[in-house]
Amino acid sequence: MPLTITSYQPATFEEWNAHYQHCPYATFFHSSDWMKLWHAFNPQHQIDTRHIVFSDGKTLIVPLTFVKLYKGLIKKYSSSTAGTYGGWISKDELTAAHINLLMQWMQKTMEDIMVRVSPYAPLHGFDQFAIREEHTMAIDLSEGFEAVKKGFNRGNKSSINKAINHGVIVKRTNDLADWKAYFDVYQKSLKRWGDTTTSNYKWALFETIWEQQLDTTQLWVAQLDGAIIGGGLYVMSQHHVIYWHGASDHDHYDIRPINLLMHDVIQYSCEQGYQWFDFNPSGQHEGVDRFKRSFGAEAHMSYVWSQTNKRKNKLAKLVGRIKK
């Protein structure tokens, strides 16, 4: 009998969490906590994660959210939110046949969707569907911090020592005042980046993350004389630590606080037994990749697949204007 999909119902949180907890390539971006966070921040991000059942008994989860556009005429799906890693997760071992059926189902079911697949997932031919090849930079932590530190290049080690010698201190913080101070540094960074910035998150998002008080979303900051001059927001799953968001005060760039920050968080990640430290995709900016490679990070493919019904979107946009 040929393999088929027998069910594609909305996933319960129990089903979702069971796959998430037992999937070796699931990142925090595949978790229900990540989706709930975005829904709490903006209820327009509606959760529609699916539990797919195959005829051979194997199952998987596809984390999904959607927003309605043009007066509700278009559903724009994402797996996962904010362009982060998505795609399938499963406690079962899947084959190319399972992935092909999943992709065919998504192609038929969702006219407007974007998927950035986890670089740690076995692709099993998914690349034949991909429309764009991107990469992230990541460090394998499995041999421990001393081995990882040997991969830091000379310039990076010098930068770390420079930050230490200037009195920079790194800490993890849940203090709301520190979160606000970090956001202020981020705002300062946005002004410096200007038109080159790829995102502009409002304080309400950071406040929502802080309110959740999750151990898996951690703000680490670099301080000089008690003032926050840089930081990063890191998200954790069972095996992965991902540097999701960062900012630094350019006035203190020359003392390299971010190099020390990364050093300390990578060391913490090793001590906690994580397997991967992921710097997250950087929009293929060579200068940013160069900084990540200074820590010994290597490129890992993160394929992107998307589709859009351009004709339907154009019509919906026109109808939406008429309805105003």
C-alpha cells in the first residue's frame, strides 16, 4: 500500500509538546511557548499548528501561525513566526516519502506561506522544494568549552581580553529595568543601522517576553560601570541555544563587549549540556558572518520555501480598498 496522509487535524498542546520534547532537531522556535508568546504580543498571530498522521502510523507536527490580510480575504501562514526556524518536528524517524507528502499537502492547502526549515533537521529531499538557500552559523558544543575555545581565532581572543581589562561585566538578568535599558540600547542601534535594518521590534514585544518569565528565553547583558552597553536575547530548546536578538552601544564598540558576552554565554551553554550554539541567520552579510566565524562557527544550510498566489493577493488588495 502506498504511504498516505490519513489525518491533518489541529494539534493539541499535549501532542505538540510530546513531539517537541522528543525531537532532536526541534528548536525553541518550534515550541508552543514561542507561538503563544507571539499570540500574546499580537492576537492577530493566530495559531494553527497541525498534527499530521500517516498511514504507517508515524506522525509529525507542523508549527503554524497565520495573520489575516486585506479584510480577512487572505490568510498568510508562517512556520515559524518572524521568519525563524519552522517546518516539521517529530518523535518518529521520517523518510523522504513522509516529507514529500507533507510538502504536497502544504502546497495544496496554504496558498500564502513561508517556511524556513531547521538546519538540524534531516531534509530527506526537502531541498527540491526550496526556493532559496540560506545559512546560519553554529558551533558544535559536544566536546565541551575548552575544545570550543580553541576554535576562537586570535583576534577574537584579544577582543575578549580587551573587554575584561576594561572592566566589562556580563550577567543574565530578569530585572525589568535591565530589559528596558537593553531596549534603549537597541533603539540607539536602530538609528545607527538606518535603512539597513531588517526588523524593528517594539517595546511591547520585549515586555511580553519578560512577562512570560521562561527559563528558555534569557536576556544576557554586558555592563560597564553599572550601565548596560550591549546584550543579547537567547532562546533555548533541549539541544540548542540560539542568539535571536542582539544590540550594542556603538560608543563602546572599541572595547568589544559583545565578544565577551558571546564568550560567557557559549561557556554557559557548554556547562548546561547543550549541543549547539546557533548565531541565527544574518541575511548573508559577510561582515556579520566573519564575526561569527571568529568563534569557530561553521555554516549550516537553512532552506527557505514559500509560495504566494500573486493574482489572488492583488485581487484581495483591490477588494480590501473598496471595502474601506
